[in-house]
Amino acid sequence: MPRYLMLRTPSANRVYAGEAGPLTAAELELTAPFAQDIADVDVAGVGYLSFESPELTAGQVETVAAQSACFALFAAEGDLLRPVAVPRPFILDDDLVTIPKYPGKTNEQFTHLLLGVTLSAVTREPTGPRQVLDPLAGRGTTLSTALLLGHDAYGVEADQKAFEQMVSYLKTYLRRKRIKHTADVSSVRRDGKAIGRRFDAEIRPDGHTLHVTAFTGDTRDSASLFGRKKFDAIVTDAPYGVAHGASGTDVRGVAGKRDRSPAGLLREAVPVWAGQLMHGGALGLSWNTFGLSRDDLAGILTDAGLTVQSGGAWERFAHRVDSSIKRDLIVAVRP
């Protein structure tokens, strides 16, 4: 059976690069079921992700190209590597997510991985671009990643400053790139009173039409903000419980007091998010396991009526970010 080697994209984050081997192997196993005998290999001092497969079809090559760390693909022919042409996986330029730099930003390769793994669990057949919600949107890394991959992006963010920075960056980026678009911020009113703001954009890169909608507000009010709208996937990075976390987000810990713990927030927010999923949709969540165990988080998801994906590659994403953060991801599907 032919063997292929995927050269990983160099990571700007040294710690993440050191963890990328097992993470990208688990990602490939879940998102590319045709790949067999997946392994880390070293060729002339360079790390590759190796896998076996019958000769790849065009669609399968596209799946490999969409991996979070795919830089190049080769077919092994004896001692030689033959380059395999891979299509460009992005609808927009990838600098949309790489340009912003700020403390606490989630590594963009991991965001790409989290989104891809979550979408791989969605059982509902697509009828157009996937509808992706990040209910803890921050400055929009997940929203921008969804747009890159050709999906419509939606968000909720309690931190007014983060919302403003996200809106300003997107509008500036689209204008400087001369991408056809409309973008507007409006006031959200209830009972005649302004309760927040809403950002709407329609982006029209060549041959595509993408939509963005983001609200200011508490994530636990996400369902009321979006009304009857449902989503294919909800993808978010929970507060890590450390100093660079989302301090502007109203997070209540298990004692009911304002703090940076994700536990209290998730117990209240997950049932809201679960109700916003379409049947067959998936919720993908990354979090700091030092603040909440996997079993406890799985229990929260199960109590919300979701089916947690478990076993095998689903449980091989835990990795160290720094001394106070051990990050993992979990995916659950709405039956």
C-alpha cells in the first residue's frame, strides 16, 4: 500500500511545535479515515507525519491539505519522496489569523485543529457553508479560522474592548486586502433600551459569500441573542483560569463568585450552547485540565443531552501549554 509523508507547517510557538506530533496524528486519524498506520517519522532530521493509504483521490488530497499543520505532502517511492500537489485549503489569505498578536491568544494552528476535529464529528449533511459559533469569541481567532476554511462565523463576547478590537481588525483587513464586503455595527435593543452591540459582515471573496455576526453580551445569553438560529458546530476555548485569561468575561466559579475558573461558567453555559446546535451538530471545547477534570466536563456535556466522543484518538489531545496550563479538547454531538 502506498505510503505518504506530510511535512508539518513550522510553528511560531516553540512549546506547541514540541507537542504537535501526537496532536496532528490524532487529528489525521479522526478527520481522514482513509489514513492508516499513522506514525511520526524522522527523515534527515525533519519530522513528518507518515500514513498509508490506497492511492489518494482528489477529495482525499483536499482532506490532507486541510489538516491544521499540513505544509507539504509527499509520496514515498523507495528512498525518494515524490511531491504531491495539494490544493490551497483557504478561502482567504492565512494572514487573517496570523497577523494579530496579543497576550493570551490561542495558537492559531490549535484553533484550526479544534475546528477541524469538531466538524469531523458533525453528522448533519451540509447544505452550504457550515454555521460555526464561538460563544466566547475573544478577539475572533476562531471566527477568522472559520472564514478561512469557507464557513460562516458567529460569536458572542462580553469584553467590549475585545469586541471592538475584533471588529476594527476585520474591517481594516478586508479594506486593505480589497476584498468585496459590507460591514456594520448596530445597537441591540430590548424593550426600548440598548443592551449591547452587533457586528454584521458579508464577505465576498472570488466565488464565495461568507457571513459574520457577533454580539456583545454574556455567553449564557447566547440563545436569546441569536433567537431561533441553530449551528452546525460550536467551537470555543474556555477560560484557562490564569492571569491572561478573559478577564472581561463574567465568569462565576463553583462558589458563585466572580473568578477565572471555567467550571461555574461551563455548568451554566453548556446547556445553553447545546440548545443552539442543530441535530447532528457538534460542540468542540478546549480547556485547562488543571481547573476541571475530563470526567467532570464530560458529565456536564452529557447532562446537557450531548453524546461525548470518547476513546482512541478522541482522548489523545492533552498537551502542556505552560506550567499552569495543560490543555485538552473534548467533542460532543447532539443526537
